[in-house]
Amino acid sequence: MTRPPGVTGGANERASGSGYTSAMNRRASDEVAHTAARARIDAAATLARARDVLAVEAKAIVDVAARLGDAFVRAVELILDCRGRVVVCGIGKSGHVGRKLAATLASTGTPAFFVHATEAMHGDLGMIAAHDVVVMLSNSGETDELVSLIPHVRRAGAPVVAITGNEQSALAQSATIHLDARVDSEACPLGLAPTASTTAAQALGDALALALLDARGFSAQDFLRSHPAGALGKRLVRVGEVMRTGDALPVTPIGATLGEAIDEMSRKGMGMTVVVEGDGRVAGIFTDGDLRRCVSAAHDIRLTKVADAMTRRPRTVSADGLAIDCVEVMETPPKVSQLVVVDDGGRLVGALHIHDLFKARII
């Protein structure tokens, strides 16, 4: 008996495995179809479409930049004078852009957080206070959830900066300051998916955040406090934060013997000891390599002075320098595993071993 399309086999058929085989066949057919579809892709047309998208989005950013003016400056001043936080609101794709803007602001010196427009109307409005600044994003400027939110935000006493693509929209007209992020067209060939408009809004948001960063005099060290982990944090760690100091620092006076220097090296485990003058200035460094050379030359360890066997003018760095830069200093031939950290007067303040950089996950 012929089974109608879409009707699966009964219990006996499933038990016999024919239903499972049919499912496998369908998956195999789908895979063949997908493979065939991939084979039919026109490489030239695909690349042309991709380049068109990038060109449209690039033009959108250039156009937004050309329209920047007094409103942008006033928005920077308004946020700079804010005694509270920047509350970013949006919904849909504009909401995603808003989340990114809030994160960028917060990491570059402007306290900020994101509130979903719908959630704001269901309790989160209580997060907004008179001393805050509210930034709303909507390409159309007519998003119901945002327009409905305006009276409540104003009642709370917070000014509103609107980023829209329509300066005649309800949101733009109701805002304290409007920033124009309009685009001529979307990059989507159907003209439907937000593409150029979200790119323009995000770029404008980045410009706002970084203009504020500049106005605040936000430094690399300030940035590090917001990014203690990850690749960014590693790039900004200072030598002084990872170097060895105090009892962990191998130091030998210039008048010491080789035996005394070797004892210091053994206690501190850095494979070297820094040789210093009486005023703390670095005279040289005595390393495992120097010790091997002494042994080869049959020096009397009890009588030879460390000053006669040390390496003069060792590689030095500043405690204020970036730890990541020490890798290049160490790797410059002839390669070394230790660096001496000195102050402006050449006095010893610390030492750094390549293992310290590994331990701090700088490399």
C-alpha cells in the first residue's frame, strides 16, 4: 500500500529500522542539495556584493562625519557635565548598537549602562535619575517604546540625546539634543535589513565616546583599570607591577668576591645578581653565563672579585615602561633572560626575569 506523503511508518516499520534508514536518506539528500548549492555560487558576484555592502556602509560613515556640528559638541558637553551616569536605551538592532555604546562609554571613562526600552516601561525606569543623561537610539525615530518613554524620562528630570536617522521624527523633536545618523540607503539589496544605518549609528556612538575620552584626558593607565584582563590588559601592564624587588631581588656589592655573588644567585634563583656601587647605582650584572666563563678560565672563586668577572652595562629598563616591551629587549641578539630595572639616576629599583613575564601572562 502506498503511504501518503509525510506519513511515517508504524511501530513495526520503525522497529525494523526502515524509518531510521529513511531519515538517513533524507539527511543525505539534504547534504547533496546543500553541496550543490555551494557549487553554484558565483564567486565574482559574491565578492561584488560584499564590496558593494562595504562601500555603502563606508559612505554612510563619511556622510555622518560631514554632518557633524554644534549638536555633537553640545552632546559632549552635556555628558561631560553629567553628575550621574549615561543611560543608553534602544530596542531591536538599535538596542544591540546601544549595548555596545554603553560598554564603550563605560570602558573609556564615562560611567554608563544599557536599559532595554521595553524593560524601562516595566520597572527599569527607576534606574534613571535627574542627574543622568539618557541616550536613545532609533533609526526611524518613531519607535513606539522609545517615544512612549520620553515623557517619563522628562518627568524624572533627565535630558535626552537622540541618535536617529530622521530629524523630523517624534524622538528627534522631543530630545534635548538630536544627533543625525541618517543614511541614503541600506546596504541590504532588499532595503530591509538594518545595515548601513546600524553601522552609521555605531560609528557615531564611537565618535561620541572617544571625544569624551579625549575631553576627560583619559589615559592608558585609566584604560587598564577597566581592562585588567585579556590582551588589552597585558599590553598596558607596567614593568614596576611585575618586577622583583626587596628580598626577592639578587644584589651584590661591587667589592664582593665571586663566592659571595654565587651564594646570592643561589638564594634568589634568578640566574644572576646585580652588582651595585655603594650609592645603589648599577655597576654590572653577574650571570650564569659569566660563571661558566669563570670556570672555563679557572678563576679562583675565593679570591676573584665579582667586579672582575661581571658584565658591565647590562640591559636596563624603567619601572614605568610597558612590560610587553621587555620581550623585544630580551629577544634582541644576543638574547638575555633578565633585565635590570633602574631609576633616572641609574640606581637599582628591581629586576625582571622572562619567567616573570610568563607568570603574569604578558607572553
